[in-house]
Amino acid sequence: MKTSDAIKEGYFGDPFGKIHERIKDFLGDYVAFGINKYYFNYKGENSILFKSHHAGITKEEMEVPVIVIRK
């Protein structure tokens, strides 16, 4: 997806609110989004083994528990 379209669609914050002023410095012309349980894993000479990954927007990854305690 074009980075400009992803910004307009709100993937990096509210496009009509405040998003980081340097967001375009951190992103290229295009961004890729995982949409399934699979991910790319580069294993180079000095690779680090990650114990967990965030790979997509599956139902399980999008459901985040929220706990509110009111005193």
C-alpha cells in the first residue's frame, strides 16, 4: 500500500488529528501489512531468535483485553 494512502486511512493514527510529524521520515514509499498468521523471518549471520512476533491482523491479534479499575 502506498504510505500516503495508509496515513490517510488511519493506520498510523488519526489522519485528522495529531500524528507524529516525522512519520514520513520513518516510512518508505510503500508499507506492507501482514493479514494472516505468517511472517517473513530473515536469518542472517548475526540473527537474533525472537520469542514472539506480531504478524498480522487476525481476529486474535486485534482483540486486546482492557482492564479498568475505578477507585
